[in-house]
Amino acid sequence: MNTPETAPAGKARPAVIHVVEDDPRDLSLVELLLRREGFTVLGFSDAESFLAHAAKQSPDVILLDLLLPGIGGLETLSRLNQLQLEAPVILLTGQGTAENAFQAMRLGAYDFIPKPFEAGRLSVSIHNALRTKDLTREVRKLQDELRIQFDFRNLIGVSPAITRVLASIERLAGSDLPVLIQGEAGTGKELVGRTIHYNSRRGEGPFVYLNCGDLRPDLVSAELFGGSSPSGVRRPGKWDRANGGTLFLDDVSELPAPLQDALLRQLEREKEPGATAMDIRIICAARKDLAQEVEAGRFSPELVNRLAPFRVVMPPLRERLEDIPLLAQRILNEIALQEHRPERVLSPEAMETLENYPWPGNIRELKNVLRQVCSLSSAPVLRAEDLPPSIREAAAKRAEAEPAPEAEPISPIKEVEERLIRQSLAQTGWDVNRSASLLGISRATLYRRLKALQISRENL
């Protein structure tokens, strides 16, 4: 094994290239070329020593001779797959065949370069491999961020209604069957659809969204199934783009009758023997009750049976008022994070007003109201007077129509904060990390508040 040469201190770390080549002249030549380009190079004359080293320290790119003594190049490539290294592998060979190239690519090789190779060809392949590796890392980082963003724990609430929804979608994430999510506008149907997708085996595949109610009827077909451009080139539709992932059809009850028939035919065609099936899971959302739409003759009963073997009914916010304190504080913390402003809280009177309002626009309306309040007030504590007059008036009317059995004094802000923290800890089973995430604060902040409020497992 030849020792690596590294860059001077203070400079960015050069890419590390491992070269596995049994011919000493070829190995020396490759090492010389790569070091001239500024790479750190480590050479090996056999696969055994290379695999032992790679298991401990993965390089950025691997150059692997196909015809090695002992463990051959293809077998080495297979063992690298077992090590699950991220390094792209470029195969070098003086006796390459189409069959070898095919097997190498099937085993995950990035490129296949015949000997004698041109220095420029090798350099281009290595630089392309490094860019591909960087892009792959970025994609994985984004996928990890999406999984965090659409984690089950971000669907917050302690009400029985939302607890049932959470239990349902956790089960459905482990399935590949179609799902219908039904509920009023603003209840979070798309959020639930994305949560199911990113927590399923398809989480690394595409999530393709199509709102069936936003397009003209003559455009829905082209958007869904694609079409031809004026030049005759076929343009893929949402169906094609969803291959390997999830197709989310929002407002599916607005799908025109001809498109209902076309979608049903497409689903049936996928089941035909010999058909080239697409790997797609369909999740639909609807504001209208599809059963009623079928009875009215506006929706295909056969299509409902195909799209809705499982249903998730999203409760309106007025049926989960006990979740408003958690939801409101989470939204306020998100606004503060997005706008780089200090976190704010609602006064007890403001919280009571929100809990008395019927929320016809559901969570979307709650977000819009709080965003409006935050844009008009810079106070750390948002008062009832800061809420829009329409909200205060509707809440007052509802409070008058449904008076409480006994008048209770309004809790001070400290008690509202304590109630929010206790709710989040109860929901997560005293998981401080998850509770802090639900509340939109750091773990350190939550620990400080637990100490200040004297909250412990024993007195939860």
C-alpha cells in the first residue's frame, strides 16, 4: 500500500482517491496523474488490503482494476456494496467486454474506462463522480429534512379526534394501498398525505401534487397523463413523474367525469397481464363526501372503490378546541423563526378568545390570523385586543350563547405556559426532545422552564 500525500495545512481537504491496481506501472502512472490534479491518493496492489482499509476509512472515489489477482474487480465491487460506502467506483480494465461492463453497472459502478486510458477522460470521470456524490449527499440531506418536517410528531394535538387520526396514518404509512383523506378546507389534508408518504417505504421517491379543482377541465388530462408538444415530443404528466413515489390528487371530487373514466381505465390497465405497471401509490383528498357525490351521480362508484379502500377523516378545528393552545403556540414559534424575531405568547384572554371562535377556515385560518396579529403588533404578549374585531365579536357571541356553568378566573400567563408544557409532555410520554419540537423551542429552553415551573415526572 502506498501512503497518501495530503494538502498543506490551512487549505480545504482535497478529495481522497483510492486506486486498486495490481500492475505497478499503471498504479504509479495513475497516482502521478491524480496527484498533479491535487488529489490525495492511496494505492493498493490487491483487493484484500484495499477492502480492509476501506472498511475503516471510506475514500471519496475508488478507481478499481477489473482483472485483479485473488478477489477480482466484480467481486470487490459486490463486497463494496455490502460495506455501503458512498464512494463512486470507476472500473479500469485492459480487457473489457460488454458483458463485464453490464455486470459492473448492475453492481453500481459509476463508470467503466478501458485501458490504455486518456488522462483527460479519467479526469473528467473523477470530477463528474465527485459532483454526483455531492448532489447525492444534498438530496439525502433534503430527504432527511423532509422526513423531520413531516414526522408524525409534527401533527400535534391531545384531542381524541386527532389522536385517532394519528393512529390511522401511522398504520397507513406501512401500507401501499390508496388512501382518501376527507375533511373541510384548511384541516391539513395535504400535510397528512405528505406525512404518510415521507414515513413510508416511498419516502425517498417523488411526492407529486395535482389539484383537480384548480385546472380547466381540458387541461386536467394533459397535466395528469401528459401530452404532445407542437413539435410532437411527448411531455410526461404527473402520472409519469410519480413513478416510484406518491401521486396526491387534491380536490379529487372536482375531477371531471371524462377524467374519472380515464383514471379508472389507467388503474385497470395497470392490472392487465403483460402491462408495464407504474410503481405509484395514490393518495386523494376531498372536501366533499364522495359517497354523497356518488349518490348524486357526479362521481364514479367504481373509481371510489379503487381510490378509497381506506379513509382518514380530518376533524374540523371546532371539534378539537382543546388543541388550540398547542397549535397556536407552535404557529407563533414558527412565525418567530421565519421572521427572525423573538418568540411571543398569547395572553390568557387572547387564548380564551381563540378557543371560543368557531374557526370555519380551520387551521389555515388560525395561521392567517396569528400571522396578521404578529405583523401588526411587536409586543411579546399578544392580547385579545390585538386579534381582528371579527374574531373577537364571533367569539363573544359564541361565549354568550354557551355560557360556562361556573365562572372561573382567567389563568395568568404562567399557568397557560405550564398547561402547554404539561400537554406536550403528556402527549409524548415525557420525551423532552419531542415536546420541545412540538412547542417550537429548544431542549435547553424547555429544561429551564421545567425547572422554573417545578414540573417533574412525579407531578405531571
